[in-house]
Amino acid sequence: MLVRLIGLAWRNLWRNPQRTWLTVSAIAFAVFFLVFGRSVQTGSFDTMIDNGARILPGHLQVQHVKYSDDPRVDYTINAAPALEYFASRDEIEYVSARTQGFALASMGARSFGAQIIGVEADTERHWSRIASMVSLGRYLQGRGEAVVGARLARNLGLQVGDELIILGTAKEGGIAASSVTLVGIFSTAQTQLDRSLVQIHIDDFREAWMLGNNEAHAVVVMASNVTRSEVEASLASTQLESVAVLAWQDLMPQAQQMRDMKAVSTQLIFYVIVIVVGFSVVTTFMMIVFERTQELGVLIAIGMKPGLLQVQLQLEALFLAMLGVAIGFIVAVLLIVWLEETGIPLPVEADEIFARYNMDPRIYPSFDWPALQMSSVLMFVGVQLAALIPGLRIQRLQPVEAIRQQA
Amino acid sequence: MNIKLLYQLSVRNIFRHKRRNIMLFAAIAVAVAGVSSMNTLIRGFQADMLDSAVSNLTGHLKVYAPGYRDDPSIERSFRLEDGFQPDIPADKLLGWAPRIRVPAVIMSERETRGVQLVGVNPEAESISFLADVPIDGEGLSATQDDRILVGAELARQLETKVGRRLVIITQGADGLNRERGFRIAGIYDAQGTGLEKIYVFTGLARLQQMLDSDAITEISVRLKEEPQKASVKQLLIETFANMEVMDWQELEPQVAAMYLFADGAIYIWFILMMSALTFGLVNTLVATVMERVKELGMLRALGMRNRMVISQVVLESTIIMSVGVVVGLLGGYLIYLSMSDGIDLSSFSAGVEMVGMSTHLQPVLLVDDFVLVASMSLGLGFLASVYPAWRAVKIKPLDAMRH
């Protein structure tokens, strides 16, 4: 019986191919919108987070518990055990120690406040975007060298080869002083960094700020698929005490929140589209029932149970939803696969804005499975409901009147 | 052509399928309500972005000495005559403020930070965020006030509080560094935004004394209405012949571009919603034509012209659309009213700051947007009726009678 109903439902669908295709298109459009839209968003956020991590914070940092709230020079950790631990793990791309502090950067009579970061240049040069964004000169190679942001260089009147004096407050209130040679100038499109960041060799920093050989303010890890809880759990068993593990979500809260905010607004729009499409599908089924009033009357008159006719209608709805979801999904996948290669170019005028949000001039979508799950479930349920409402008329159909009705 | 007859025909056709058309009205209404209420949020976002950009010491227009933007120091400054008043009509000007803004280093007993030291005339600062933020302690009282106002976040980092002293180092007019102690008059709370870490305020006259200068580095002008900035900018260029006069779009190009993007977003949402709707609309219109093949064939046989047939389908579509749009706009307005207290985005505070917004999103209703949505929807209703009308015209009287 069910097999016959399925056959009937499928054939009924193609009695009016135009209407079927229009309805399927509406469903496909909604699915396509959500799957494609979310994939583009996921792709752009992945880039944003990766680029953001590469500009300075990395994917994960281990710090003194109090440091992130109150970045004092005194809150250091012993970097050795953490470095050792991360070096032993295969999925870690890079790991290195960092020291950071605030100081006065002077050239001749001019002075500006600056954020001084001591880095292990040999490691950071491989992943840091500061290193790849050096526009004049080169990145750090050894001791006694510094790279600074373009705006700071301009404000200080610094040129590659000049001597830069750094004066700050060392550990336990001493004076931190260092003289370094400028070897490179970077421009990141992020005003804040270009205006205030100076990178020097970590050992120069330790010497000036009177820190020990293994002392650091952060151990910076590049590894996109290691979670905080995992690291926390395994670090707990080492001798490291009172350290905090910060993942990119903590290091770049704004990126995480922007992602959540966008997701909420996309979902809102999707719900409205689902409702709009839902109403359209209801009208489709109203038309179907209306057109077939006569034939439905005949079927009931010769003994067909109204319940079975309802089942047949729901089967039609199922086919519509299946076709719609499949087409929407296939079109979205084809487009995503193609764009994963080529990327979506963004308007050139917007380059600067996107650079500010750590985005590339092209967006590479990355497939978002939850969006497909959510949109197909909603569509299947919605279309079933849409078929149910006009189907109620079948239950109340009087065969004699129905047969008499002009279609 | 008999318009009244056409209208009657269309309305009766719509009433023939009451329930089906109610569904269609509902679909249109939901789409229109969705788009129009989304618009009020986007406009709110824009207004907020503009407001933050303009009140963050930028103003609608700014006057700088040449070269200051590349090299922000007191050496790139200019003098105002005593009792200077900018030559701007009073009905356009909200206020103007002269300032010195120079980079400086600020130190407490424990910590050191880099900041922008801003010398202000407190009475003139009603145009900037300084007038709106809550202050713990006291605000600055006069341009001679020798105390400072610092942001809450900076105060926290420096581990200091109201009444304590901080040392500020900055470069004087002769290029040499000055170092001086300042007492904290008050701590301002700019809702945790980045402003708190950047700006430290003191009296303008006092800062001039410290820097050995009688000049200022900028004038910020706030207007009553944003669109007036073009004409006022021209006035300022004439007054300050050798200076750089810039509007907020030039000063904050990123905000200006985001602002334009938001304009575009309004059209994108409209196209998305309406595309979803069009399938159902065309579907129903084609059905109403096809259900009436016999009747239309009869009318054609009796001499009804193509033009009449087309007009009738178009009119039907337009009426359906109009009803849906009216209900939808009403719905959009109700949603707007329900959001009139604003939406709290504080759980996304860092994210919204990144895009230049505050944590409180206040929707803004522009009548123009409602008119735009309505007219675009009606245009779409017209377009959607083209294919069904064409189908209706294609009906041959003979075939139809045989149907």
C-alpha cells in the first residue's frame, strides 16, 4: 500500500511541473542561503582568527595567572617547563617565549611611549605577520636589533640603521635601559600596533628588565586545533604552578564575539525566510487540494480512506522538501568548492577595513555542516506542517459536493 | 479601458480564494515586516557608529596644522586670536572646541603607560563624549585647571585613584621633554571602551604653560546636522587658509566605509527576503491564471483585448502586494516600537566596539526607508506578474473553450 502511495505521490507531483519547480526553488533558496551564507561567514572568521592570531597573540598563551588582568613586569613565569611540554607535542606548529613591557622609546630629543616585546626571533619569524609585514629593512635576526611600527618610526623620525633608546621600569622597580639598532619598520594597517609596538630580541629584554634566563611573560603557541582545556589538564600534572592558559577566544575576545553576533543575525534572517517560504508552501498545498477536489471526492466515494489521502499529501511534501534541500545543498556545495579555490574578491576600497579586522582581500568559504543540518531539519518539518493545514480539508470533504464542484 | 471594471474583477478574483490569499498576504507581510524592522536596526547601527565616531573627539569637522596628522607634536600647531569665533551660522553650529593633543607617557609609582594627553577647555567640551560619561570624583573646572582626568581602565592599570598624583612626560615646543606631576581630579567611565586607555585630559591653558606654547593643535567642530558639513567645511577652509580642514569621513575612513556598507546591507536583506517570497507569489499568480483558462478564453472570445488581460493580472498582483505591504509595514512598526528601549549588546561588548558601536543598540525609524521598502515591494509585485500575465495572453479562445 505504502509503495503504491509513494508512486502516486511522486506522479502527482509532476502533474504540474511548473508549480513543483517553483515550490522546490523556494525551499532550495532557503537552504542555499543558510548553507552558503554560513560557509562564507565561517570561512571569513577562520581567516580572521588565523590572521589575528598570527599578528601577535598566537593561538594559545601560557601566562602568570594575574598577568592578563594586570600586565605587570613582575608577573613572570618560568618558561622552561611549558616550552618543553609543547615541544614534545606533534600538533604544535611553533612555540616560543615572550617578554613584554611598557617603556619610553627615544631617538635624540624625541620620546614616545611604546609597547616593547622581547621575542625569540628565530621562531616567530616563521609565523608572525609582523615579520612578514616589514616594509623597510628586515626582521630581527640577532641581539641588539629592533623593529618598530611605521607610525612610531615616523613620529620619532627613525630610519633603518638609527639608534633607539629604550627606558622603562624593570622588575622590582629598577630602571630598564637598552640601546638597540633599528633594522626594520613594519606596517600592519592596525594603527594601534603601528603607533606603539617595538620588538627586540628576548635576551636584550631580559637583560634590560633584569629578568632571569627562563623568565617570560608568556609562552606563545601556534596550533589551531589544540583546546584550552586539554592544555590546562596536561599542564596541571607538570610542575608549573599558578599559570593561566589563554586560548584565542580569551586573547581576541572581540573576534569571538563578532562571530557570535554575526551568527545570531544570520539566523534571525534565516528564520524570517523560513516563515516566508513556509507560507508559500502552504499556498502550494492549498492549490493542490483545491484543484483535486473533484478527484479526491471520487476517491473517497469509492472507498479510499481520507487518512490515506492525507498520507499521500505528506509524501508529496516529503518529496518537495527532499528535492529542495538536495538542490539547495548541491548548488551551495558546488559554489563553495569553486570559491574555496578562487576566493570571493572584496571591493578594493574596503582593503583597509578588512585589514583592520585581520581579513584578507578575498574570502574563502569553508563548509559549515551545522548550517546544513539545521536548514534541512527546519525545511522537512516546515513543509510537513505546510501540507498538514490544507490536508485538514480532505477530512471534511463531502464526496457528493466535491464531485459536483467545478475545478 | 474601464479601470473600475478591472479593479472589480481583480478584487473578486482575490476573494475567490480567500484562504490561499491570506497565506500569501501573510508571507508578504512577514517578509516586509522582517526587512523594515531589520532596517531600523541597521539605521540604529549607523547612527550609533556616526555618533561614536563624531563624539570621540573627532567632531564633524576638524582643523589641523599642516603635518600634524603625520607627526602629532606641539611643533605642528597654530594660534587663535583672542576671542576667536569661527564664522559659522548659529543655526548650523552645535559647538566647537580648541584642543592640544600630544602623545605622552604617564607614570604612577607602579606602572607606566603611553597615552594621548589632551588639553581642553571644559566649557567647550559639551560636543565630545567627555560631557556624557559618568565621572568618579570631579570633572575639570576651567581651562586653567591643573589636574587631570583619566579613564577607568587606565586608572586600574596604573593602580591609582582620585586624588593621587601621576607623572606625565611629554615633549615641549622646543623639542625637549617636560616632566610634571598632576593630581587626578576624576576618573571617567566610557563603558569599558578603548577610549579609557587612550585619553588623559587636563586644562588647555595649563598644558600650554607646560609645553611653553600659546598655540593649539586642533579645532573640532560639531554641527547640528551631519549633511551641513560640506558647506561649513568650505567656510572653515576660507577662515583657515593654510590649515588642513577635514571631515569625519576623511578622519575615520574605516567608519565611513562601514557606514556605506550598512547602506548596502539594507538592499541585500531586501533582495534576500523578496527572492524567497517571489517563488510563492509567481506560483499563486500562475495558478489563478490557469484556473481561469476557460473564463479568460470566454472573455477573449467576447473581445477582451490583450491589454485588458495583462492589466487585470498586473492589477491583481499589485493589490495582493499592497495589502501585504501595508500589513507588513504595520508589523515592522510594531516590532520597532517593541524594541524602542534599545537592545542590550553588552554580552558582545568587545565585538561591538571592534565595529565602532556602543553596547546599546537603539533602532532608528526613517520614513524614507519604509517608503523605499514599500515601493520596491510594489515594483517586485509588478515584475512577478509579468510571466503569469504572459501566460494569460497566450491562452487561445478556442483551446480554452475546449478545456
